[in-house]
Amino acid sequence: MALFDKFKKKRENHQTEDMNQKNLTSPEAEAAEEEKISAVVDPLPPEIMEIEEEAIANPADHDMSDTETEENQLQTENEAEDGKTEKSKKGIFERFKLGLSKTRQNIGGKIDTLIKSNRKLDEEFFEELEEILIQADVGMETSLALVDKIRTTVKKQKLNDPLQVTELLQDAIAEVMGTEQVPLNIAAEKPSIILVVGVNGAGKTTTIAKLAYKYKQAKKKVILAAGDTFRAAAIDQLQIWADRTGVELIKHQEGSDPGAVVYDAISAARARKADLLIIDTAGRLQNKTNLMKEISKIRKVIEKEIPSAPHEVLLVLDATTGQNAISQARIFSEATGVSGIVLTKLDGTAKGGIVIAVARELGIPVKLVGIGEGMEDLREFSPEVFAQALFAND
């Protein structure tokens, strides 16, 4: 209730009492009582009087219902939230644009030069476009498929302007990769288990550290498991990252059974009511058979303890290795069902077209990409944002 309303109510109460007394008292008694009331009731402060007078003069301005006030407040909050979302989207786009600068110069720059050369949209034009994509590690099969799609659209719509090719290619890339962003599968049950696989040197350990940091920032309790027991350096490195990010690491000595480490880690995660357990694994490709056996054993331990787990199997690939990443992905896919790709060091290569090849040829969604060395530079992958950033102007 407004302050002047309280004063008005107080006055009205006294006036009501006064009216009741009028029927019982003489005029002299009434005058005395009025003087008494005036002495008891404080006059309205000047600022309240001004507000009250203004309200009387402009009743519409001060007669807003509580519902209208709440609706206006909700609208303001929604507009603010929309502004934050738009700002966030813009920030992600700019970060992708910066991280893809080398690839953009390699693909976008060459395509831009081709388009501005006043060339006709003939077969020679499309062959040069294919060559640009292949050189950027998009892959032979994927490059041919993309250009064939553009060629078909050009003929069907009878297009003759080379400037339209960029937009057509951008749409084709987003379509090939899947237009929707595929988030990590974080289970509602605790602990949610992420199994991380990949060759040594691909950035597996730093990816685990960045994941731990990401979810710790989101107020989640995270535990790491040092499942690569074949290299002492792997355990030590993971311990350093665990200390830096402030999470617990479950580890055994070098040469221990990886399955035993994982079993202890799951037990610890349950006991400590952890939200997330991230498991590192060995990445030795020298002996493919042993690698498959090791990962298979780890999966069996996980599934025995939590039948619905692992909830996510992330394969870490180094973008700078180009087409070799495809071969690695096939090997790990045979060893364990990979549910998502993490492509690291994307900012360090001019051949970021490998992202497109991985998504199309493997049929596995790219879920995360590393576009910088910072802890926050492991980003959720958006095919649409990637395609836009690839051809964005500097």
C-alpha cells in the first residue's frame, strides 16, 4: 500500500469515529473532539501531499493494477533475457570466427577469389571449387558430394551469379553436418559417466581437464579417473590438471589394471554423490588388438556397475592430423561405440574442413571443438555457426 494511502486510511478511520459521535454529543462536544483528533493525527508530509494531489489530478497514472505491474515486469525480464541470449550467440559466433581464421583464409579466401574472378558457373568453375575443398581436408567423397549438390541447385534454379555459390555452399555444409547442435548426454542419474578415448597426443588429457572445469563452473561435483595406467606421465599430467581445476582424481600406480581403476572411481563417485565421472583411457595404436581389449574391458566394468552407462563415449581427434583423424575414428569406433567427436586444435590448422568430413563420413556428431588454449575454449559445436563463421567477412 502507498504511503499516502496509509495516511488517508488513518484519517478516514478517525472521521468515521467522529461521525458516530455526532449523533451522541452536542455541537460544543463535537468541536472539542475535532480539536482532539487534529492534535492526534499527524498532518501529511509535503511530499506525500504532492503525490496525493498528483494522483487525484491524474488518476490513470496511479491506478495500475498489480497484474499490470507484474506483466510489465515480466516483459522487461524477458526482453533482458532475450538480449543476453542474443549477446551470447554473437559471442559464440565471434569466438568461432576467430578460431577458424586459418581455415577461413584457406577455404573462404580461395572461394572468394574464385567467385570474384567473373567466372561463369560452368564445369571448370565447379572443378576448381572441388579442388579448394579437397585441399582443405574436406575429403574427396565429401567435397564431390557438396559440389554436386550445388551444381544441381544451380541448374535447377537456372542461377548464373557466382556470388550465390557461397550461400549455397554454406547451406550445403550445414545440411551435411546436421543442422541441429547435439549436446552432451548428461544423465539425470548420478554419477553420469563420460568415457574419453583417443590416441596419445590428440589432446585427450586437456580435453578432460576442460570438461571438468566446464562442469565445475556449473556447480557440478566432478571426479576424474586415470584409466590410462600404461604411462606414468599420463597419470601425473591428469593429477596436475585435477589440482588446477579443483576436482578429485582416482588413480592407481603405473601398470595397474585399468578396469580396477574404473571400478574404484565409480565406487568413489557414488560414495561422494558426484554428478559426473570422466574416465581417461589409453591411446596406444601400436597394438590395435590390445587397445580394443582394454577399452572393451573398461566398458564391461562400467556396464556391470551402471547398466545404462557409459552415458557418453567421446573420441578426441586432432584437427591438425587431417584425414588421419578419419582412420583413427574408424579404429576406435570398432573398439567401442563412439557417441560423439571432440575435435581439438581447430584454431591451429588451415585444414579445418576435416570437421565436415568427420561428420559426414563417420556419421558421428561433432559435439565439442577446441578453438583455443584457454580453459573456456572447448565449445559446444554448432554446424550452423561453423558454416557461417567459415565464410564470414573479417
